[in-house]
Amino acid sequence: MSPTATPVRRQLATPPVPASPFPYNSGSLLSVLDLSLDGLSQLLARATALENQDPLLRDRILAKRRVALLFYESSTRTRTSFELAAKGLGADTTLVSSLSSSIEKGESLKDTGLTLRALGTEAIILRHNSSGAPWLLEESTHLPVLNAGDGMHEHPTQALLDLRTILAHLRAGTGEVNAGTLAGVTVAIVGDILHSRVARSNMLLLPRLGARVLLCGPKELLPEQAAQMGPGIAIERDFDAALGQSQVIMMLRIQAERLAGLQLDLEDYKANYQLTGQRLAAHAPQALVLHPGPIIRGMEVTAGVADGPQSAILEQVRNGVAIRMAVVERALAADRQGGRA
Amino acid sequence: MTALAICGGRLVDPAAGVDTAKDILLRDGRVAEIVSPGKLKLNNGAGDIETLDAAGLIVAPGLIDMHVHLREPGQGYKETIATGTAAAAAGGFTAVAAMPNTTPVNDAPEITRWMQEPERGAVVRVFPIAAATRGSKGEAVNDYAALKSAGAVAVSDDGKPILKDSVMRETLVAAARAGLSVIQHAEDTRMTQGGSMNLGPAAFRLGLRGMPPEAESQIVERDIRLVADLHDPRAHLHVAHTSTATALAAVRQARRNGLRVTCEVAPHHFLLTEEHVGFYNTHAKMCPPLRSAADRDAMIEALLDGVVDAIATDHAPHATHEKEVEFENAPNGITGLETALGLALRWLHKEWKMPLGRVLSLLSAQPAALLGLKARGTLAVGSIADVVIFDPDAEWTFDARQSKSKSRNTPFDGWTMQGKVRWTVSEGRIVYSDRG
Ligand SMILES: [Zn+2]
């Protein structure tokens, strides 16, 4: 038997947690929390404007500006999307990936960032397998850093494109967003929450617009402390019950590469958490189905659901380019106005 | 030989129960006389006497840090015995106990002796703590009698725990026989793999794998059971850098049961929480990690009610480039020697009202007793002339760039400190002075 802790009797003043110095550059997008609601409204408006603009005119917005894509993880979707977005605005892009550069020779992230800056890079889009890497890179370079996914932490542009997709379906015609825009909307995020940066960014973003986020998954992939991440987040372990309450269902992939020795019975997982046509019809026949990709068909969703009428998965991909154009434009526009660096 | 007179100060020597105005004469590395103010006979023809004017200052036994990493042999780019002890002197410390996780590990009498050779350039006394097991691998117990005669004051595999019950039992038995304490780094590494901060809401939010508090407390509880089963009053278990409320509770209970179980707490564990990691500040990464606010509050409570036996810094220097990396890849540890007194006075004494004598006792008399250091941790006549002289009222800001350590990895850069060290005297010699 372990003895219990003695209760603390005194109320004592203790050292405060210092204010965060981030972001150093106002063009950075490290976390969804870097955007105010006004900033978010502007960004969504710019995404629409840029998407609708004549490509020949759009091409001049960032003509010859230098943007580096620094990718420490392989990624087709996000990398291509960012690259198309930056090129769509006329920027020169350079891809630096861990498979074909000095990174594999052991150069530190800080040194790589300083090298890119010395080469004239004006903004860096970073995908990294370690949580927090974009913060390190921004502190080291003071350049605008766009977080394209860091470890198990955040993937802010994914959450923004998810939001754009949700708004298009549930709040068509919305101009500016505010703290009540998604009031009454419940978004279920289902599956491997623990290892998901997409989940974390959405958990921080959607409640700020009034949405309720319902997390659903087994204990191994969804620890209780997830509900303490911020306001408007609750846990519902029963998938059918979660579906019944939700207007949006965001399915996540099992991140086998991050399980790190965790034993998971996949058959059991499928039985409890796979989104099938039957389940969808029974509990959420009107709900919008999202998935950040890549999809493992037959694991978290059936092919029928992925390709079915409630799925907005390919629309998410299209929205990604528009959102990322706005994010890249913001990164370099801020620099012109003189960032906080 | 030159003598040193310290005049006009307030002598605070908790071990001797003294807190009053006194003049002190140090001669031949010892405390020669303690007299009422103005009563020292400075012209008795016994050679030169240098006088320090301690008016308005506290004169106390030199501080003793029972848990530091001086990085020599083998990691001189992080710290050397010379730079580490210079930092110690600047912080008011006159003795430090150096952990054995060097390269090679200090598991042999030759290394223990090498660390104490004058060529190392130590400015204050270094007491090596020898590895408990060969190479600190947790398998084969070292020859403690030989290590003790080479100068080791305790055994530990710090940085790693001794996981196997049988090896820990054997360690406790052999150390008891040799008259040495066993200092355990309590961490069940089977539960902390891949973890880089405390397991809890902050780790989840930051997407970092967590180290559960049970990884500490379960080892402490296991070790206490082993001590209890030995029924040997000589057996002494000392828990290093205690960080969790449950581990403290276990120590508290063990003491009630009459066992010789002691513990230390580091300033960062009684001041900071997991929230101080901020956005991946690697200067807030150490092992054990910063814990919850409830754990931090339990550290304060245990310091105030006397369950904690010593404040130890776990001074762990790392080169700048080693800390300027992704959080999960950064090495564990922060420096602590130059901030311990200033933080203890600012928070424990000024804010939380611990009497000055008790703060100083946790930083000198008590660690001296735990390590069995003779004639240290007190300024009674005849004891070793290790003295710290500080201005208790001076507020100052710590600037890591001015540190005497080779490394700068501290979360306390820019923090307000209370109490400025004016002189540090090691065995009768002035090794640090600041009249600024
Ligand atoms: Zn340790």
C-alpha cells in the first residue's frame, strides 16, 4: 500500500509562468492560437479571394519571393499543397527534405534554418517529426515559420482547411467568423487522438468559434487529460453515442509509426471505431464526414463511406490549397510591414 | 601563514545554535576564534591578518551542494572541475559532492582520486560520489571500502536508477557495511521511455510523451521496503532530487517508522511546474521533470515542515548547442550553483517565511551531516574555515551570461534573487569576492 500524499495546508504565492515570447515574427503560423478571430476572418476571406482570382494576376503577389519547404517527414498531400499555394502566388520555392540534404549528415535544425536564411529565404514551411520544432526554428531564425505539422503537436493549416470545409457546409455565406459562428455544432474527432496533431489543432480552433468538440476513442489512444486541453472539449467513448450527437465527424488514422510499443488489437478497434455505411446511416445520416488523410480504407473508414455522399474528403484537399495561399501571403505580407522580429 | 578576520557581521551558524553579532578569526584553514564584536586582537604578532568588513552582512558556514555534475573526467566542453567549482564559489558553496556519471564513470578509486588532485584546479572542496555499480550499469556492486578510502562520500548511479531489487539490496548492504549512504535516482525507466516531461495535461497539449510520477514514487517505495527488510540501522537511503508528492509521502512515512531514509529537493522542483516548459523551453527540461502544481506545492510544504533534509541543485551543465535542439532530443539538466542561495532566500525565506537559520541549515549543516563531512557545515571553533558572507537584503538579477559555469542552461536567467554573496572563503582562502 502506498501512503497518500499529505494535503497542502498553506496557500502560498509561487513564481509566475512567464509570458510566451512567441511568435517572434508576426507572419508566423506556429499554432492555431497565433490567429485572433479577426485574423482568422481575414485569412478565410483572403483564401476565398485568392481562390477566385485570375491566376495570371495572382502570380504577381509574391513574385520572386523565396519560400523554403523544409520537410523532415515524407508527405505528399501537405507538401504538394503548400508548394502549389506558394507557386500560385508567384513565389520561388525550394524543397529541402531530410532524404536529400545536409540534414541526414547530422546538421541541426537551427543550423539548417540559419543556412536557409543566409541563402535569402524569406519564409520557411516546416514539417518535422518532433513536437515543437517550429518554435525552435522560429526562435533561431526570426523568419516567418509556417508549421506544416510538428510531431504529435499541431497542424494548424489542416485545422484551418477543416474549418473552411465545415463553414461551407454548415454556415454557407458566412463572412466574418466570431465566437458564436459554430454555436450548436458538435464535431466528433474519432480515433488516435493521442498521436494526432490534426486533432490538437482542431481542439484548439473549433471551440473558439463556439463549436463543441467531442473526442471518441479507446483509452490507449485517448487519455483522459485530452479533455483538459482547452474549453469546449469533452470525451465520449461510445462511438454510436458520439455519432448521434455530431454534425461533423472527423475520422483519424491509426498512426502505426507513433504507437511506440503500444499493443492495440486492430480487429477490436475496427469493431468499435470503424465508420461504416451502416453506422453512419443509423446514427448520423446527415453528418459531414471529414478525414485529414492519408486514409487507410477498411481500417478507420470503409471505402463506401470515404467515397460516399456525406464525405467531404476531396473537398478538404481543395480547400487546403486556398487556405495555404492565404497563409503564405500572410507570412510575407507581415514581413513587409515589419514583423515583430 | 596569513589569517583572516571577519568583523562586524552577524554570525548565523544553525548547527551551533548561534545567531548573533560576532567577529571571527580564521587561521591555518580553521576557525580559530569567535569573539564579541570588536574583541579580536589583530596585532598579536602572529603574521599578517587580512580583515573583511562584514558590517550589515550575514556570516554563515559555507554552503554544501550534495548533488552536482562537474562533467570531469571526459565532458570538459560542458564543465570542468575548475569552472564548476568557480560557479560553486560564486554561489556561496564551499563544498560540492560530484556525481559519478562522467566519462568514464567514476567507479574506481583511481578516478575518485583523480577528481581530487590539485591539478584539477578546484577552488572549493570536491567530494566525489562513487558509482554504486560497475559502469553504473546496475549489475555488479563496486568495492565501496576502496572507493571510500579514495575519498568517496556516498555511492549512487545517478542519472540512472538501480532497478533490480537484488542489486539494490546488495548495494544497501555493502554501503551500510562501508559506512556510506546510497543515493538513489528514483526513476523506473521502464515507465519513462520516450518521455521528455511530466505526464499530464501539459505534455498532452504539447504533444510530448510523458514521464508518470509513479515512475519516481514506485522506486522510492520499493527502496524503502528494501531498507526496512534489512533491519540494519547503518543502512542509509537518500532519495535524490525528489519531485513528486507521493515519493515525499513515502519518505515521511519511512521516517515515522524509524528508518534512515532522507531526501533532497532541488530549487527548480520547489519553484517551477510543468507549465514552465512553456513552448518547448529546453532549459526547463531535466530528469526528474518539472511536475504538477500539486507536486510543487508538496515540495514547499515538506521543506517547511522539515521532511526535506537538504536543498541540492542537481547542477547539470550542458553546452549551448546541445540544448538548442528539438525538446525531445535535448539532454536533461540545468545549472544551479549560482542561483540556489538567491532563490532560497527570495522564496523560502522572504516569501514563505522559513527562518534564515533553517534555510542555511538545508544548504550546509544538513547536507554535511548526510554525507558525514567532519567539521563542515558549522563555524564552531576548530571547524574547517569554509565561510559564506552575504548581504541578505540585496536584491539582484541573475544574468546567465555572467555565469562562472561553462554552460548557460538555466531557467532562472533574468530572475530576481535575494541575498548577494560578497565573499566565499574555502578552507581559509578567499575564493570569490564581489564588492559591487
Ligand atoms: Zn539524477
